[in-house]
Amino acid sequence: MTRPLFNLVQPIASSSKIKLYPSISISKRYQSNIKSPQLPLPNGYTFYPNHNDTPFEEMSKSIMKSEPRPDQIYQSKIDSPHLPRMSVYHYLFPFKKYKSKHRTRFYYYKEQNLEKPTFINGLNGKFLTRKEIEEKSKSLSTGLKLKKIEKDEIGCLFGMNSLEWVISCFAIQALGGIVSPANYAYQPAELLHQLKDSTASYAFVQPSLLPVFLKALELDSEIKIPDNKIFLLCDQSEKDILKNKGGIEEEWSNRFLCLDELYEKPGTPKRFQDGMEERTAYLCYSSGTTGKGKGVETSHHNITSQVQALNCCYEPIKYNDVILAMLPFSHIYGLTVSIHQPLTVNGTVVILPRFEEIAFLEAVQRFKVTWALVVPPILIALLNSPNVEKYDISSIRGLMSGAAPLSSDLVEAFEKKFPNIKVTQGYGLTETSPVSNVMNIEESKVKGRNGKIGKILPTYQARLVDQLTGKDVEPFDRGELWLRGPSVMKGYWKNQKATSEVFAPGGWYKTGDIATIDKEGYFSIVDRVKELIKYKGFQVPPAELEALLLTHPEITDVGVIGVYSKEQATELPRAYVVPKGGISSLPTEKSKNEFSLKIQEWVASKVSNQKKLRGGVILIDIIPKSPSGKILRKDLRALSIREEEERVQKGRIAKL
């Protein structure tokens, strides 16, 4: 495997005229303005209409005014792969008769074994071969057409990971539709927001989640999804079992069709048309850690470019590798890396509905899992588990962490307990489809690299920009990570204002993450722009305090926020802490207060003055997190507001 090398964009002579790369696509809105971009663009880059409101010619001039030095634009030395200009479905399931006026059928990866188990239900062992996935998705697509569901309509997928989820996803793609996956943990009001915002016209729903889905529809009469366009994510045998055992109401069993009742004679997937690769394929919703989630438009080209880039330098998954997929398919990380990428490397994917410790350990032992996608909370759970030693997990060679920051301390603690399992991590966002950086196992073995997110992927360019000055920073200095490449989203769904706020001139996506880069080209994420606590003019990174607190032997989990003090007219750092053994291990108020004070003093002895936990240490049963492992700071802030209201109310009662 070729290892990523650090590279700088070559200096450009001021008089030079840089031609567009052959595979760069410029949206029609800009075509009349194009002369010559003043900076080289990543291979396969596509300007979408909402990336910038500035006409292309003026945009080039604005770039030149604040152009970074050539050595401040970072990209991989690995050659960019050939990037397909086709739909996701035709990329993953090419067929021999497929032709268009300017290309013939082309495999972007080795021929696949159609009879090999590709997706396995980790709970019962049922599996689908690649051939079955293609046949069933085409059959279901035909069934959807007979239900008068058309190309470009948006279908919501509301369920946990399952074989039926995968089939339904690719059926919508074969139809030429848009998949809008919804988080299975949604409550009715949260689901309603996505259904209404996305304008979904039909839905696939896990039977156990029907009450939530139907309640969401009841909350707003404007949402019109008729019964004949609500389908159950199960087969006929499961539907019958649920009906007999009371797992689904008889009325619902008669009202809603399952997948087996929709299958028809397989049809031909929607033909490829010029420009189809720029159409929206997926509408995932951001986690909404600071407010309501926004729909992220991910194009066909975004996904296919992402998979091609991953296959250049992502940890090689071989024919005999078994990948454990338990991260939500509704999240872009699980969607791309657990479903799409394995289909291009002939891998086998074991599906779990979600992470549960015993189910995880049993699946690893039964299916000899070699590779798993995780988030930091899963590592913490395994690190503290008394059950791991009861199972044979020796088949695992590596764990790839993503979706949330992973501290070097956690990696070191995990690898100390499990010396034969290497933990590495990548970085990305829903808006980048998702991976822009990755650290492979060999690279992560080098001392001092734990906690780093790796080098930039091929097809991407990166910059680190100072928030105050707007200038690019030097290596080792902190700056906001800006990214540009063919996997960067089209924009936020029906939200041009939000889109324009995150794109700088030239199509640079502002990630909102503060990062550094070392002399070898390895990036580290050090904090979030919007999450920085402002204490008397000083910036305090919550992630730094969280990483420190997690090293304390009596702490299981932690979340840090800033709470505003009217008396001091500033934000104060506050830690919400889950004690080892839970709050119940501290039965009295005195023991709780003593524990909180001890932690507060311990932190004070290890940090600079502005980082002390002046907002206090609050004990809590669980840190609120999204399914992808991100701390939901908005929930912690809401909790702090309620606590303050209760404190004020108690004060009033005391005065009475």
C-alpha cells in the first residue's frame, strides 16, 4: 500500500494561466464567467451554485487578495484516482449492457464475487450476497414505481441498521430518488422536523418505530404521507411473527406493506443522464448539536469520489476481511464507510442494529471480525467492561474511530489493555461525505501520533485559517480547518443563507473545527469554533478539559460547557461528570460534594488559570450524545439553565 505523503501545492507564477482539470465541473451558473481560476483545484472538483454568491471571475480576484502562500495549501502526494461521473447505483452495480454517448461500462474496482455473503445480520446469521442485493433492490424499485413513486422524490428511511435498510436504500437509488435517512433515536418532534424540512413523500419504517413515526405525522396535518406510501422495514416472515407476538398491531399489519409485498419483476435502474452525478443522492441531517439539524445535500459525485479516495489510502480491506457495522446507517459515516465502500473491495459486513456490549463481543467471536468502525464512547465501554475477557476477540486487528474527537490518552489506555488491537482514527463531517483525513494502522504505530487524525486524503485540499485575522497560520499553530474537494456537499437543503455562511470564496468549506498540522503533515483537531468557552477574553477549549478529565481514574465520562455568570460578566467552564460506578456510588450529598470539590481541585492543579472549572463540577448519570458519539452540548446547556432556574426558585422560597 502506498502511504500518504505530505505535499505542498507548487508555487504558481503570477503570469501563468492554469487550465481547468478535465474532470472539473463548473455549475451552469458560472460558465459564462469562466476565464481561468487563479489557484489549482482538486481533481474532480465541482462548483455547485450555492457554494458562493460571488460570480466566478470576481471570486478569483477575491481569492488573489488573500491568497495563502503555496506552502499553506495542503494536499496528498498520492495521485488522485479516476473519479466517476455516474450515479451511485451505476457505480456500485454496473451492468454489461450499460452505455452512454460518451462512455461505456467501466469498473472502478476489481470484479466482485457475486455469490459471496456481503451483508450479514449479526444477530441471527442471515445474509445477502452481492447478487441478491442487486436483484432485491431492483425488484423493490419496480414495486415503488407501481406505487406511483417517481424519480427525484425523497424517501425517508427510519430504522436501525438491518439488511432491509440496505435493500431499501439501494432501491431508492435505483429508482433515481433521494434517500433521507432519519436517526432511529428521534422523538416524534425531531422526526417531524426532518420529514417536513426534507419534504419526504414516502417512507420505510422499522415496525417497532411505527408509533414514533405515526405520532410525528399527527403533530402536523401539513405532512401528507399516505398509508400506501409507508412501508415496513421487514420481510413477510418477520411481519407475521411480530403480528402473532403482539410486536405490531393487527391494524398496522393490514395498513402497511412489508418489503416482500412490494417486490416485483426486477426492472432496469434509472438510466444515466449527463449531469446526473451532480444531482442529490442523499439528504442526511446534521446532528444539530447547537440547534435543529440541517439537511445536507450529498450528490452522487460526492459519494463516488469519497469511496474512490478512501480506496487509495484507507486501511486496505481485503477479500477475507470481516467488517463490523454498528454505527447508524443514518449517519454519513456509517452510510459511506459501512455500506458503500465495502461493496467496492469485496468485503463482508456484519450488521448490528446498534452497539450493545454483549452483542458486539458475540459477533466478533462468531464471525471472526477483523475490522470495526467505532466512536470514542464504544472504546470507553470496552475499556471498562468486565465481559471482554470472556470472549475470543483475537481476530480483530484494528478499530477505526470517527465522528467525534479521540484523545491520545484514551488510545494509549485502550492499546495498553488490548495490545494486539491497533486503534486509529479519521476525520470528517456530514458536509464532506464524510472523510477528509485518515490515519492508517502502520502510520498510527509511530510513537506520538495517537490522537492525530492523519493526513489529507487524495482529491482534497486543506488550509488552516486564523479566525481573527483571516490569514493562514503556520505549522503547529491553531487555525480553522478549511477544505475543498469533490466530496464537499452541494449545500444545505433549502437554506442558501446557511450554505453561504460556511463557504469562503473559491469554494472553501469552513469546517468550524480548530486544527493544527505538524511538520510531517499530520493534522490534529483541537476544538470547535462555536464551542470555545470565552473566559474574560481567554479562549478555553472544552475538548482539552474533557481529555484531561477522562484520565482521572474515578471518572467514566464527561462533558464540558461554558455557563454565563452575570456577576462576573463572563462564561465559566463547567464539567458534567459521570463518576465511575455511577452517581449511586456516592449515596450522600456530602460524598457527592466532596467528590465534585476533589475533581475541581485536581483540574486546577493541572491547568492554567483561565481553564479552572469555576462553573463547578456537576455529577450526572449519563452524558447526552448523538448516536455518532458527539456530545450534545445544547442538552447540557439546557440542563444548566434548568438548574439555574431551580436555584433561583429555591432562593425565592427561602426568602418567603
